Amino acid sequence: MAAVATVFQSIPALLSESFALLTTLSAIPVYLAARTNPAAGALSYFTTAVLVLFVSSHEALFFLFTNGVVGVSLGICCYLKQKKINTLVICAFVLTIALCIINYGIGYPVLGVPVPGVIIVQLLILFLFSLIYNYIFLAFADFVYKKIKDSGITDIGSSE
């Protein structure tokens, strides 16, 4: 799973920044691993970050604080059979913290432009963005998970 996630996350560094949207797919293998086995999901998350670091430190940073966080947090919450609303709120909160680290700690505007307003409004905007992003991603990731599960593949989260 880490190898597949690494390929998706590395696309902008290997091809062009115009393919940056495809990096969102790097969260799918991490989600699948974490949903099946949280330890394998966490291992896939960290392994992917290290592998992407060999290609691009910029992409590794973004994986650690965006796509990877989404994949591992949603996967673990789904594994724990959280209610969908609880999953979305928890994962949106986790993603908001990660986005704040990049946005305020590192100083890179994660939405492409500085977030407008006073800090509380900025946090609310980041949380709302995170909530919507996790909602859309979870719908897609669940679709992929069910298709794979229906196909009879049983070792999605194998850490071997």
C-alpha cells in the first residue's frame, strides 16, 4: 500500500505540478490499510512519507500533513466503527490541526492563498474545508473499499 501511495504522491515531482490533484489519490491506499488494520495503516502512512522524501521533501511534507492524515484518520475511525458524523468531525479536527501546522507553523498557505479574517474565522474556514473534504473523500474511499471487498481481495491491510 505504501508503494502505491508513494507513486500517487510523487506524481507532481516526477511529471509536473499540473498533476497535483492526483496526489489526493495517495490517501486511498493508506485508508484501505488503516480501515483493515490500524497498525498497517499507520505503518503505511510513515513508510509512504519516508519513500516520498527520497523523491521530494515538499511532497513528503504535504503527504504527512494532508493526504496521509486524511487516509489514516478516516481509515482508523472506520475500523473502529465510529458513526459517520463522529468520523467526519474527528477527522476534520485532525486535518484542521495538520493544516494549521503547515499554514501557520511552516508558513505555507495550504489553500493556495492566505486564509482571510481574524484567527478564529481562519480556523473556522479551515475546519469547514476539512469537514467537506473528509465527507467527499470518505464517500469515494468507501466506494473503493466496497469494490475491493466485493472482489474477494482479503489482505488489503497486510503489513507483510
